[in-house]
Amino acid sequence: MLVPGVETARLALDRPEPDDAGELFEIGSDPRVWGHFPSGRHTDIAQTKALIARWQRSWDEARLGPWVIRLRDSSRVIGYGGCTLLDGGVWNLGYRLAADEHGHGYATEVAREAVDRATRMHPDAPVVASLLEHNRASARVASKLGFALVYRGPDAGNPDAAAIRLVYANRALTEDELRVVLH
């Protein structure tokens, strides 16, 4: 199912397609993009292709998922981001931008659009941003969105046993909703 693209003030947002794998792998394999979670870095394009397939399922099942992000005045991919509906009815907000595009407010711009669309589509579903404590830039984005910190604790399964997981949300979460996010 083809979903029309979305434009924000500076960005063009499109549903990911298999042809985007090369440009997205370039971003996902850059160690500078994974400074806060080095083990998440893509080491094989198959990881990127699997991610695109997961996003496409989100689009097919929930009619929303992460977008490929381009600058409106360019066809160059600068990242990906958006909301994915998790099993259990919680929207998970996530994004990743090319290292050279950090610090321009693009994460906040795509996050605002994603949260707006998610809350219009499923107003009863909370939206969360789950991140590691030392990822201060993402914490700032969550705060700019008006999200509140609803959880701080160990990051189960993280190769770094000292890692702390933070969960920000646009509203209070039930215990079941938090369990979905932390799973």
C-alpha cells in the first residue's frame, strides 16, 4: 500500500521502501550515530533491510511507522524516524539522523509530526520515547515534546550492565503499558 509523503517545514517524510536500504545502511553503520549505544550499529546491510521490512509491517498494520527523512530541497536521505505501534497498544517514538545532521532540530521536527499523527490515529494509545540515560539529546527532544519521565531503571539485555533506561511518555502509563515498553 503506497502512503503519500508528508512535508514539514524543512523535511520530506516518506514510507521506507527496499530501495532506501543503501542510504539507510550508510547512516545505520556510522559509529558516530551510535555513540550512546554502540552495539546497535548496523554491520551488515541485511540488518537495515530487516528494519525496513519491520517498518513496512507497521505501515501495513497500523497505517503509520517510521519515515525515511530527506531535506525538502534535496533527495538525499538524512535519517529515519517516526512512531511504531507496539503490541499492547503503545506508540514507540524513535529516530536516527546522519551524524552531520545532528544539532539542526530535525529530530524534534520529525518527532512532533510523528506524535501528532500517532495521537490523531489512536488517541487512546500513549506515545513513549525509550532511551539510554546518557543520550541527553534525545531526552531534550522528549522534553520539548512535553513528555514526562515515567521510568528510570536498568536496561535489561544491554551489553553494558551499568546502562540505565529512561522512558518518557506523553501521559502516565499503566503497569502493563510500561511492561510492553521495557520488554
